[in-house]
Amino acid sequence: MPIDWENTYAALWRQKKECLVAVERIDNIRLRDLVGIDAQAEALVRNTRRFVEGLPANNALLWGARGTGKSSLIKAVLNEYKSNRLRLIQVFKQDLHDLFDIVDEVRTLPFRFIVYCDDFSFEMNDNSYVALKTVLEGSIEQPADNILIYATSNRRHLLPETMQDNLASNMIDDELHYADAIEEKISLSDRFGLWLSFYQPDQDGYLRIVDSYFPDYRGNRTILHREAIRFAQMKASRSGRTAKQFFNYFSEDKK
């Protein structure tokens, strides 16, 4: 059954069914809910605003530490601009070979589509990224005007780099010439015109995120912060995701 894009804001590609499936309940996170990533949010909002207005815009790679708001920012941007006919399609890494079919299905529709690729990284001898690379820029067919790729990854270059790759690089006339293996790996991330980096916050930044989840907390906030720090130490991670998990753990048991 075709997607009713007038009333559907997001869809998932289901490889076994070979079709897009409407998302009935979208995460309602908003830009105002995001703490500590103001610069990244400003850059992605500007890029998305240009896109929905029909101006030149870039594919975006959001890379960095886990749980630092990369995916949340993309979902918040969708909620900000869905009333401007922005739509989102999530494609999983194992389904990248279907990317051409997905693009063909929506490229003539009167909507703007972000193809959302979450938690991307590729291992050695994994060539599933070839379809992504081609859709980004490398085909004889001109990229669709109404489609951008927003991808998240823990790696800046998406592909692993080895010491052997670097050993094959050399200096020629005072210029560094990368080995072919490194050139191949860099060429994928280079096709994203906008790179946004995300890092785990320091302790003060982490506690600001915690406070955003407890705006009406009436108990002793010093104790709240102490427990939040202890929870982060147990997780060995200070991040927005950890702060949300602490909220789920520590918030009052009431409906």
C-alpha cells in the first residue's frame, strides 16, 4: 500500500517486504529539548531550512561519541519542519542496496525527503556502502533535488583505518599523498558537505542535561546531582543518553 505522505511524516524501509512502512508514532523530541549541542543544532537547522526552501543544501554526517544527541537532533529537525512538507525515511545499513529503489520511489513527489541512516560504520571487506556513495554523488544520473542524506556514525570517515593503510602513504614535493586505501575511505565521508562533530560533555555539561529532565524537581538538587554522577560512573559514560537513562531510573514512581 503506497505511503500517504500528506498525513505521514516518516517511514521505514522494510527489506523483506520491499516497501516503505509508515511510522505511526514519531518521537516528539523538539529542538528546545536538546541541551549542550547548540552549535551543531544551529548548523543542521540552517542546512535543513535551506533544503525545505529549495535552496542548495548539503548531505550531512553527524559523527562522534555515542549517546551525544546525533539521532535526537535529526528527529528534532523533522519535527521542526514537517509542516513545511519535510519527510524522513530511515534506512538501515543492511538495506543500503535498496537505496536506489527508495530514491526512485520518492524523487518525483512534491515533498522534501531526508534519508536517515543511523549509526553507520563499515568494516573491512564490507562494500554495502557503495550504493550510499553513488546516491550521494557518484552516478551518471543527477542527484534528486528533493532528497538529502543525513547519516550518524561513531567514525568520522565511516570506514576503519589501519596502520598498513598509513604506511602506504608518502610525501611528494612536501605534500602528503594518501594511499589508495585511505583515499577510498575518505572519499565516502567527503561526499557529505556538512560534517558535525559530537563529544561527551564534561561533568557540568552532563548535569545541565540531567537538570533539563528534572525541571520541577522539588527535592535536594545536590543529592540529585550526586546520584546522577554515580549513575554516570556506573555506566562509564557522561552523555545525553546516560542522562535520559538516569531520569528513567531516578524519577518518581507515579503515573
